[in-house]
Amino acid sequence: MSDRPIEGGIVADDAAEAPGTQRSLGRRAVVAATLASPLVCRVALAQPGRPLRIGYIVNGPERTIFEEKFELGMKENGYVVGRNLMIDYRHQLRPDHDLSDVMRGLVAARVDAIVASTRGGVLAAKAATTTIPIVFGATRDAIQDGLVQSLARPEANVTGQSFHAGELSAKRVQLMRDAFPHEQKFGAIFNIYYPSQIQIDEASRAQAQLGIDLVFRGIAVPEGLDEAFGALRREGVAALFVVSDVSTISNRLTLGEVAIRHRMPLMLSNRRYLTGGGLMSYGPDISDGFRRAARQVVRAATGTPISHIPVENPTHFELVIDLRAARALGVEIDRSVLDRADEVIE
């Protein structure tokens, strides 16, 4: 499979894999969309007898566990890629890239639904169509991000999965402090290209409540990580809370490598980050949200009104600690936090 750059920092999957090619979820077929066609407005309803066609914005240059879970969710709801489902994947290389042309192209291609997970992506889709269902696989806070006004009865053509990012930030800072109770200076880092003010504000409030020194640092991710981690270590920062966004999850391997190199413990937003150096995480399994989003897509694309498809929030949150990273970092986590962990990776 080859990737073809297109305008606006977007990459399109432009070739289907050869018949019989096996992946974790079976054979995949990808259909290219024509981006030059004019905007087409229509009543969005999948037509019987033809495959369901989904326009899907991937955050980053490669498909990930999120897309695998989405395809699994579609399969569980009776739709299989290459049989009765086409997914037109587009790759957003940076969160600040303009998706307007891409969304207009997906509308012109007459997709049955659009899946996007950045705030900018959802807003670009809303600007392009008022009729095609738009489902976000993950968003920090659907109301504060301005995507919907009601979770229970979303208006217009937008629904999806929302993850309490702000509220969870305070809990993550607290757990970070509890893990190292004898330390007073910690850090919170965020991507300057895509700062989450919700998470930053909540972390700041936690700082005041806990009586700790929390250093906030904006970093160009990934190119600025190494220099910033070195500087924070020299400033005496004991551990870092990573403000989550689509670029930090796609650069999680680099984050882990840099953390190990500078012996900097990281508190992360979910267990998917714990790859190659992340120390601990607290939050929902975001990838499972994409599986649930698939069910919402099927309902919306086959005629259920969006107002009858509530925005869903996670109900399960887990604290995961990776002792392999602790050993590599040369740190010990307080026993009280280890006892609270839902899972300890040995």
C-alpha cells in the first residue's frame, strides 16, 4: 500500500492491498475520493444494495490501533471491509492542518458518514455538510470543544465519544504527586501545535490544591522533546504529566525513548502510551471508544436520527503502572500508588 500526499498536510491511502493480504482484522480495501468535485448536499442515508462508505480522518501518517478497533466495531455490527464496507482513509499529518478541502471532497464523494477525532476535523466536517452524519471517535470534551451543546440529545448531524479530559487531568497530577510523595517540583508538558487548554487549566487547579510546584512547558512535538526534557531535568523536575492530544499518542514511542534517556518519569492518559518508556497512565481505553463509535456510525448511516444517538462517555478508568519503565528510569513508586493500580506490568 502506498501513501499519496495531497494538499493541506493530508495523505490519502490510494491503493487497496492485494487480494488475500492478511492483517490483524483481515483483508482491507481502501477507496480513493475525488477531492476536486463541488460540494453536494443530500439526505444522508445508506442506499440498500451498495457498500456502506465511510470517510475517515486518521490522526498521523499511519493507521493505528484506533483504526483496527473501528474496523472491528464495524464488523461486529455486520459491516466488513471488502464485502459491504468501504473506508476512505485520509491522514492528517498535523492537528493544525486545514481539512476544509478534504471534507468537501468526502461530501462530493457521497460518503454515508464521516469519522474525525480532532476538534478542527469535526468543525471542518460540520462546515462542509449539515446532513451527512459526523462521528468523533475521541474528543477531550465534546461540549467545551464546541462540537455539541447536549450529550444526551446532540443536535444537527454530530455525535461520538467524549473522554472527560479536563477532569482526568487533575486526577493524573494527583497520582503523579502521590507516586513520588517526597518530591515537590513536577512538570506538565503540552504540544505547542495543539495545546489543550481544558487539560492545562485543570492541571493548574490541581497544582494549587496539592500545594506543589508544577512547571508548564509548551514543546514542539516531536522535534523539541529531547531538548525540553533535558532542560526540565536540569531544573529539578521529578516527573512529567503529558497533556494528551493526537500528536502525543502518535509519537508515544519517541516520548518513551526520550523519557528513558533523560530518566524522566511520565504520567500519561491511557495504557496505549505505555510503550517503550512511559511509567504510568490513568484513564479510559480510548481505543475501545473507536469500537463503540462504529456502532454509532452504523446507526446514523442507516437512518437513526442523530438526536437519538447520545454522545457517550467512558465508564471505566484504570491506573496502569509499568515497572519495567521504573527499573529503566531508576525510580521507585510509592507503595500506596502501587496498591491502587488496576494493573502492574512486571
